[in-house]
Amino acid sequence: MNSPALGLRVASVIFGLLGLGHLIRIIGCVNMQVCGCYVGRRWSVIAVIVLAALCVWLWMLASKAAKSKVETPPAKPAA
């Protein structure tokens, strides 16, 4: 696997894990405060949708990048 495809897969996994964390927050009914302000769970719903879309998109790009790198055989010297 070439490094651009690997980088895309790593980013995809990170986005997937972040989305999973937000999904756990939604299911577990965990309240969150940032600087004393309550953050509603609807923002986690939006985050799950966006992060899932990014995860799938980057994974598909990594698959295309890995498939597009086709090794060509060495050229034969002219006789």
C-alpha cells in the first residue's frame, strides 16, 4: 500500500472513532459542558452524520488510490 492510501485510511479510522464516540454519547445520554455551557446532544447527531460521511469518503478514496497505483513492467531495451 502506498503512503497516500495509508494516510487516507488512518484519517478515515480517526474520523470513524470520533463518530463512534459521539454515537456512544447519544446512546448513553451523557451530558457535556464546555466552559460552563451545556452542549446539547443534537450537536452530536450532526457530528455523527458528518464524521460518518468523512470516514466513508476517505475510505473510498484510499481504495481508489490503492487500485490506481498499477505497477508497470520494465521496458525492454530496443534491439
